[in-house]
Amino acid sequence: MIRVGLIGCGFMGGMHAACYQALAELGVKVTAVADVRPEYAKKLAEQCGAQAYSLGMTLIEEADVDVIDICLPTQLHTAHAIAAMRKGRAVFLEKPACVRDEELDQLLAAERETGAKVQVGQVIRFWSEYRWLKQVCAAGTYGRFLCGEFHRLSSLPQWSSEGWLLRPEYSGGVAVDMHVHDVDFVRYLLGDPERVQAQASRDANGLIQQIYAIYGYGNDVGVSIEAGWDYPADYPFNAGFHVKFERAAVINDASGLTVYLLEGKPFHPDLGEEFQAENDIGGNVSSLGGYYNELKFFIEGVRGDHPLDVATLEEAVRSVRLVKKEIEAAGGLIAR
């Protein structure tokens, strides 16, 4: 059995716990959980039949587990991930890997030194619509990629514990926390851009609340990426893409994934069903979907079924660095 120690029992920790329960047939079980909020740790421990700890570092040091899954606020990622690697555990680290440049270097150094198996929660690489896009792009199914637009928009994330998401020194703001999803996927799809332009919309304090980036690839391929999280409270979460190939346009929006052919009728690709499970977690998802897919891939990798080569720490670090390049191009995280 693969025993998981889950650190952070809020929304994302609860989502991960539900995924592990759904993956029980792989021989995986959450056996230890930790949260500084006793009521959160107690509730998830009871749901999973796990031992509860008040501190993540105590769990890393004392719990008899094979895997450490870190669903903590971003400013706590580095210390816990390095401690887990040095303890000889496989590590699943939620995105973004971290915010500060020196911590990005420290994470990579610890991975090299320990040889730990590490995967980062860049979940868009595992979401069905995006996986389909990656496959047809790599295969050249509709010819050459010509241009694309990716976006991710929401109301202000007021729900985070003690408001940590709204503190840029902790989360990196909308660019590092939210925009990194699409930045990472575009890198996965097309590689690192040759040119980067960026513009930001800011609040009264000068903090970026919406960011727009344009990536240039060669002389004639461009991608725009937009993220914002300061929309009104009733604004529904909205994420998707528009991509044009030589022989088709592909749209992913609220109506699903649609392919408009240069010759032929539009159709909806068969993506199979997203994994559904009962849970009371809430949030902006209606199924376990990509979270199930990424954790299934991770556990299979820990078992040795395949290399953990899709959402590596190195890739996650490169994506954060690219976002920070955009922030610099837009005039800094907080305008002075």
C-alpha cells in the first residue's frame, strides 16, 4: 500500500483526499493529515480514517508514509517540500511551486540532491480538453498551429485562509497563482516563447489584478493569455481557449469543446467522461476531473509504472520564472 501524508486540509486538500479515496484500487490510502486548524484536520482525518497532526513538519518527521502531498499556502511550500524530500518521501506539491527566486533554486537543488520523485499540481496538463489539444497539436492533426487565446477569470478569491491569496508576498497575486495555469500549459503546448509582451490592470494600491500577455513564436505564430480575479462576486468562474490551426479552429468554452473544420461540419470530440465522485468540498469544479487524472498519474509514477515526466518540478519552476518575466515587462507586481 502507498501511504499518503496530506498537509493542508482546506479546499484543495479535501479535493486531493477525495481523489485518493477514488484511487483506492491502486493501493493508495491517506493515513495521515495535518492542519494548524484542528477542526479541519479532525474532519478530514475522520473521513479518511487517518491520524491527525497539528503541524505539517511534525507529520513529515513522525508519520509512517510513502508520499507527502502539500496543499498549503504557497509561502509554505518550499520548507515543507524540502523537508519531505530529505526525509526520503515522494512529493506532490500544489502549484505554483513557490514565488521567490531563491526558493525556486532551493527546490531544484533539493530534488537533485535527494533524487526524490516530485510532481507539481499544474493540473491543466491533465484536464481532458487541454490534453486533447496537446495531442492534436503534437500530431499535426489539423496542420500547423497558427494562433491561440487562453483565459482564466474569476471573482476575488476571498475564501482563502486568513486571506493569504490576497497578500502578494505570499501568493504572488493573480499572475503567479492563477495565470501560471495557462502560462504553464502554453509552454507545454509550444515551448518557451521567443518574445514576451505584457500589460496589467491594477487596483487602487497599484497591485496587478488582471494581466494580459502576448507570446511570439517565430515570425507568424502568436498566443495571448489573460487572467483576472477582481470581477464582481457573482461573476462565474470562466476559463477556456480559442486556437486556430491551418485546417480547423478549436473552441473550449461554457458549451464544451468544439472543432470547426475548414472543410466539414463542426463536431464535439469524444473526451470520455470526467471522473465523478461524491464530496462536499465545493469550489469551482463539478467533478474530480483533472485532479483525479493528475493524482492517478502521480501514484502510478510512485509505483514505478511510468516516469513522472508530465508536470515536473523543473517545468513548474520554468513556468513561474516566465510569469515573473511578464510581471517585470508589465511594470512590476506593484506599481510604484
